[in-house]
Amino acid sequence: MDPTIITLGALALAGAAATVSGCAEDLESDVGSQSNPNSQVQLGPQMGNIHRYFNKAISGEPVAYGLYVAVAGSVAWAIMHIGLNPILALIIGAGVAAFVHGAYAVSAYLGRIVGQSKNFGQPVYMDVILSHVGPIVGHGFIAVFCMLFVAYLATTILGNPFPLPLVAFIFGITVGAIGSSTGDVHYGAEREYQKYPFGGGIPVANQGDIDIKAEYGLRNGIDSSYFCSKLGGPLTGLCFGGIVFLDGWRGLMGDILGGDLVTKSSIAIVIGIIFVAIAAYINRVIEVYARKKYGPYTDR
């Protein structure tokens, strides 16, 4: 079979896996209240809002997912080098990272909540731990395995020269950063601050004054994942999947159109610059359209 066809198929598969991983990562961070606006729950008890959110926002998502995926990549890379099947190695690596993730989540929640219990009266809800750790670890496993699979394709078929653990580490940081930006746009003020007018951001005076009541009963992190599965999660996945696919596609086009290594690299760089310019133009057009249509935010 033509090597170009194989590379293109691997690139499409990598983009699809990256899309799934980005969506799972954002929904996991919503369950665990780790992304930027979600971490407002840490201020809730100080504002008199005793909540039932799971909160593990000790570090940001890029740092946390860099750790998880690097652990998974290191374990998988070591197992593959002793002769085990690569797919099984990826599964074992992602499983080890899931255990690390679960231990981190529980210790982070207990440490944060216990630290607030004495001065602000925030109790530790054991049923919150039992009901939230499963979705956290499950979504995390899916996200880490898919990112690890993308890293494996990058190092074996797509021609990435770096070792698997390093590529996995970079992908973990990337998807965490996307989840903290793209995913958070469709959460935060829209969900935890519904009693305030939409569009005004979160003023300092209102930080921690979160909504603790849901449509039925007290709100928790699983409610947040239901809400974010409509827009925040899928858009995070599309963003990460698009980055992986387009970045690989520009390299593939450089290989097809170029001759020597310098020419191939130059073509890939030019195509990348064109992609960035088109994205910046589209973003600007959408921003100007939104501002003209909806106008500036006014205090009411």
C-alpha cells in the first residue's frame, strides 16, 4: 500500500482519537471542578455557600494532565520495550495513570475540604467522594488512553522523532490548556453564577458566591458534566482534534509537495502560517459580528 495513504489514515485516526480525548478531559475536569471557573468552588464556603461540589483544583489542568499522560506514556514505553503488544501496553499505561489520577483526586478533595471545615464549616461528604471518583477516573482513563494512542501513532507512523513519553507529556499539557480555555467558555459564569446577569464576567466581589442549588436538590459536579456535555466537552474535543489533524496534515503536504528536507520543512511552515492567519481572520470576523449584534455589556 502507498505509504502516503497509510500516513493519511493514521492522521485521520489520530485526529479522531484526539477529539474523543479532548471531550473526555473537559467533562472530567467539570466533574472534579478543576478547570479555571470551576475552582471558584474553593471560595464558596468563605462566602457562606456550603456546597456539594467535588473540588480537586490544586493544580491547573495542563500540569495535571501532563503528569497523567507522562506516567501512562512512560509505563507503556517501558512495557513495549520488553516485547509486550503495543495496544495492551497502552491500556496498561492508561490504567496505571487512572490509579494515579484517582489517588490524586481523593487526596486533593480531602485536603482542600478538611482545610475549610474548621474555619468555614464546610463538611466532608463521603457520598460525594463515592459518586464522583468513578466518573473522574473513567473520563480520565478515556482521555489519557486516547492521547497515548495519538502519541503512539505520532512516533511510529507520523514520523515524530521524539520518544513516546515526551510526546505524551506534550499532548497532556496541550489538552489541559485547551480544556482550561475552550471548555471553560461554556461553563463557569454560565453555570455557577446563574443568579447574575450573563455577560458581565465574574467581578472580584462576587467570587465564591456560587449557586449551590440545582434544578432538583443541591448541585454537584456530575450536574456540571451533564451541562457541559452539550457544548463545552465537544468543542474542547473538536479544538484538540483539529489541532492534531491540521498540524499533521501540513507536515504530510510538505512531504508530498517538497523535495529535499529543507523544501519539505519550508512548505510545512508556510502551510502552518496560512492556517494560523485564516483562524485569526475568522476569529476577528466572529468577534466583530458578536459585538455589533449584541453590543457591550451594560449593568442593569
